[in-house]
Amino acid sequence: MAEAGTLHDAFIDELRDTYDAEKQLTKALPKLAKAATNPKLRQAFESHLEETQGQIARLEQVFESLDEKVRGKHCDGIAGIIDEGKSIMEEDFDETTMDACLIAAGQRAEHYEMAAYGTLVAWAQAMGHGEAAKLLQQTLDEEKAADKKLSGLAEGGINQSAAESAHAEKDEEQVAAASDARKTLAKARRR
Ligand SMILES: [Fe+2]
Ligand SMILES: [Fe+2]
């Protein structure tokens, strides 16, 4: 029987998964940036793309610090999140609604990464890989900051303006319905 895997094996596996996730994100972030209308949102995606490239380099340092070959392993989780983001971009939303949806898609990815790096930091610390833990913590902090920035943009105007345009449509529907009701009433009176 093969020897059972250890936490160290699981740690290396998780590092490979995360390395691949970051690589997938470097292809997805430019698409999110391109689809964004709000200039601050576009800028947020673009600057996180740069950070993501740094995070890939940092993961390579982590592999080296552990004397492990730099290698990725397909990350199904982030692939699913990216696919969902692609479907959103194919929707015919008004600009500000699209921005709100791009933030939602981006935050799903950030939270996935925060969960992955949170685990990696904890495992690195538990196994006494101090250098790896320090590097992974730096990335975890960047992911948290990116998530916070997206929340700030959503709550600082994008959601509100999307909500206003949603209600404007509703108001028009109500005006149209009221006018139909008046016409029906007038017709009934004429009879
Ligand atoms: Fe990342
Ligand atoms: Fe990220």
C-alpha cells in the first residue's frame, strides 16, 4: 500500500492549485477591466492585474523556499468562478448594472483567493515554514485590500446608480400602467 499523504503534501498541492488560479486570473482580469465603464473600477481591475503578476512571482519564491519545483495544477474552483463572470459579461445590462455585476464577479474570485491563502498561511505556520508563511501573508493582505476596494466602489456609488436606473424603469412601467387604467376607466364611462 502506498504511504498516506501528509499535510505537507496537501500544502504543496494547494500551492499548485493556487499558482494555477493566479495564472487563470491574469487572463480574466483584463477582460473585466475592458468590460467596466466606471474608470475607477477599470483602474481597480488593472492594478489588481499587476498585483496578481507579483503574486505569481511570490508563489514561485514560496516553492523555492520549500525546495519544490514550480508547478501548477488546474484549479477547477477559479475556472468555475471565471466562467460565471464570462456569462455575466455576455448579458445585455445597462452600463452601471454591468459594473455592479463585474464587482460581484470580481469579489467572488477575491473571496476564493482569501480562503485559499488563509489556509496556506495557517498550514505554513503550523509546519514551521516561516518564509513561506510570510510571503503568503503578503498576498493574503493584497487580496483582502482588493476585495475592500471593490466593496468601496460598489457602496460608494455604483450600486446606487444601478439601483436608480432600475427604479427609473419601474417608475415608467407604473406610469404606463396608470395611464392604461385611466383609459380603461374612460372607456367604461363612455359605455
Ligand atoms: Fe491573487
Ligand atoms: Fe485577487
